[in-house]
Amino acid sequence: MPLPAQMTPASAHETRTHAPETLFVDVRSPQEFAAGHAPGAVNIPLLFLDPTGRRPNPDFMAACAKALPKSAPIILGCASGGRSGQAQAMLRSEGWTDLSNMIGGFSGGPGMPGWSQCGLPVATDGTTWAAVQATLGGG
């Protein structure tokens, strides 16, 4: 059964528990990812944070093409749901079909608790952006 277009953090956790083949892609910056994320998440940042603000990750689509099968069920998460919503639209336009945006993200948004507020498990290990980059032959 395809994933819904959006799901709450609790639904994302339940989906991953009952369908472990579902991938969880965290599109936050490497720094945000390192501070804590959903267990088993893969970090492919949509944007990088630097002293001048946010800048796009030029390798985002290439990394997704290498790391994510287009037919796989994928939950996308970020801090509050905005970046992951953007990533969802970008991936859908390039042929990924089974995508769900985790509304509320990891940190929560207006009126929507995030993963960390829901008492869900938090990990600090996982597939980092550096590990994903290594598969691209970059650094």
C-alpha cells in the first residue's frame, strides 16, 4: 500500500516499525542530523547551514539517485516539515512515487509536535551525509 502524502511523526514511527523496508531520509543539515534523528535515518541534506544562512546542496538529487530506489517507500523529514516538503516535490518530479512528508518534522512546527516532542526514539548514529557523499565519489 502506498504511503500517504503526509504523515505525523507517530505515524512515521509506526510505519517504520511495521514496514522496516520503508526508508527514512532526513534532509536537515549534517549538524542538525548529528544532534539527533530517527533511528535508521539516512542524511541527505537539501540545504546546508553556514554563517551567511542556508545554501542549496548541489549534490542533493545525485545523492538521492544513488542512494534511494525510485520504487522504495520513503518518509522524508526535516526540522518542521518545510524542507522535506520541498524535497518531496523535487523527488516526485524526478520519478520517485512512494513518498511521504513527515509534517511537524523532528523539532515541531506551529501546532504540530515533532518527532522529539512525541517521545519517539532518537539516535545519534546512522548514515551520515559524509557516508552518502563517499558513495558519490566526492568529499
